[in-house]
Amino acid sequence: MQTRFSLEQLADPKVAEAESILRKCVHCGFCTATCPTYVTLGNELDSPRGRIYLIKDMLENGRPADEEVVTHIDRCLSCLSCVTTCPSGVDYMHLVDHARVHIEKTYQRPFMNRFTRAVLAAVLPYPARFRAALSLARLGRPFAGLFGSVAALKPFEAMLKLAPSRLPAASPVSKPATHTPTADKRGRVALLTGCAQSVLDPAINEATVRLLTRLGVEVVVPRGEGCCGSLVHHMGREEQALSEARRNVDVWTREIENGGLDAVIITASGCGTTIKDYGHMLRHDPSYAEKAARVSALAKDITEYLTTLELPEQKRQGITVAYHSACSMQHGQQIKAGPKLLLEAAGFAVKEPGEGHLCCGSAGTYNIMQPEISAKLKARKVKNIEATKPDIIATGNIGCITQIASGTAVPILHTVELIDWAYGGEKPDKLKGLKLSA
């Protein structure tokens, strides 16, 4: 793609990076076939190629974002299916990230939109606040329909509908601690407990700690860690995202220097994609660039780490698992075969749903901010999953778990919960009412 940036514009390293990304696009349109919003809406401007044109025009002319640009960028899920598809290697992820920061700095959103985004940024990354908000949401859930009758309040309707009817108790695993292995020690890792996940489904991290310690891995939950920054990063709130990244880099660097780490383990693939990008996010910060790159190199999804431990094969259980590969797993981190191979080795019969490359519509806060598109994607995803006639659904991201669970009666669990169970752990609570033989 030909560009016409001035030398003055290219003096800004972020603009220079955007220009180099834009120049790789050859207009081929392969991305349109795998883009969930284009497949759903059929609008060229809701495809990666269309958004690239909008971003190019905005940045080249050095102008503020306008309503058209914001509408179509906001509709992007950042699922990164286009990155997997693109034959030219267009780094769409960092281009759309840059566009979102530009929008945040130059565009005045309508009041309710600003308010909703501010609420999400102030609540979701903080477990105590999020738990309190979910407790209040249960009281407001019967009135969700009232919010849905006003366009500007639809995100609050979506929030109320997504809020669980029952909230798990806070888990001690979320507290700073060192979990000693029960077998001969073979490694030491830090565990990101996360923000939303630690509130919505603490059983995921509990299963992770049980499994790793049984396998001889010491698990450290460091004091001072917090949200990875992903939620606000995708809102274009650059400084808040970088602040959260710096805090975690400091925490994990301390652990690296005071005992060493084989990996930083992440059990939410959305967080994993962001943490693996810390080196890029902080590349212009002389105080953090090197440390952030080291942390990014150590970041591993739990299934990615487990594949290095050579787990023994278990006998077949006669249980069919539909594996839903989260976008942040297959497109963001390019982890594709590992989780399925682990489940098969654990004794499960694994099936892959049709259209597995398409997003379920969760995408961080997307199912709140874009509820209509999200609902269509969820229905499509659930239909494809249920067509495999599974006993259980497995995935590696809390957002997908919450989204898909709201559309099906088939129990959905994190992949690590099933692996923990197959290798001697407790039967997950979600499965205790089912007649399964494992």
C-alpha cells in the first residue's frame, strides 16, 4: 500500500511503525473471509482491509478521529483472525492498537459512551471492586430489560445479563503465597491470578496450582501483581495500560532475581497475548524496555507450559470434549495444537467445531459495548459447538467461558481443569451432576 506521510510525521516512532505496517498491505482481501464482523455485517469498512483504509486516511492527514472511523474501529473485536490469514504479514494488532490510542486522544465520545467505558476501566481490572459490582448486579438483573429499551444504556443491560446468578467465594489461591511442590521439584513459575477471572471462576487457578505442584513445579503468586492491562489497552487508554504493565514487570523481575523463574504462567489467553506484548508496549521506555522483553519471553499459557512437562498418556474415558480455541490463543499467541494434544493425552475424545477461526463475540468488553453483534457471533459459535454433540466444552479464556456458557447448557470449563482432573485432581464442580466416568 502506497503511503504519503511527511518526514515530520515519520519522526514520531509510533507513526513510523504504523506507516511500515500500512505499506505491507497489498489489498488482497483474504482477511475479509475470516473477519467475524465482515462475515456478520457484510460492510467493507467492518473488515480489516476497510479499517486499514480508514486508519491510513486518518493518520496520513494528521486529523482527529471522526464518528465514522470510531464506529468501525469500535466494531473490531481484535480477534486477530486477519493476522493468521494475511499472506503479507500485516501487523494489524499493533496498527489497530495505535488507532485506538489516537481515537482516545482526539475524539470526544458521547457522554454515556464515555461514562460506560470509564466504569468498565475503573471496575473490571480490580477484583474487589468487580466482586462488589457483581453482587449489586444480581439485584438489578430483573430490571435489565428497562436498560435495553434505551440505546445508550444497552451496555448496562448486557452487563446485568452476563452477571452470574451465584458468585464463587474468594479463593485463597489469589493471595500472595508460595505453593510447594508435592513431588520432586522440577521447576519454579509465577502465576498471574488475574482480575476478572479470579472473581468469576477461581477454580481455574486452583486447578492450575494443584496440577503443577503435583508435577513438581513450585508456584509463586507474587505480592503486588495486578491486572495485565489488556482491558484498558484495547480501549486505547495507553497510560493506564502501560502503568499496569510496568507494575507487573517490576513484580516478576523481582521474582526472577530472587529465586529465578522458568515461566510466568497465564491461565487467561487474552492476558497472555498482552503480556507477551509487554516488550513491544514498553520498547520506548528506557527504564523498562529490557525488563519487559525478558518478562514477555517468559510468559507462557498454562497449556504451552504443560506441553514441556511430557505428561503420560491416560486411558480413554469415553468423554467427548469440544475444544473451542480462543482467538487470543490461536490468533494472538498462535497456540493451536498443544491444548488439543494435551486433552487427547489426558484421555478425552476431542472434537473441533466448524468455523473454529471465528470469534465467539466475547473479546474483553466487546459483549458489553457491542451487544447486538456479539449476540449474533455467540449464536453462531454455540450452534457450531453443539453440532459436535459434546459432553463438555473446553477453552482457555475466561471471556469465552462466560460468553458461551450464556448460550448453551453444555458445561464449559477451562482446559486445565480437565487436565487436572484426568491426572488425579478433583472432579470439577461443574461436572459433579453429570454421569461421566473419568
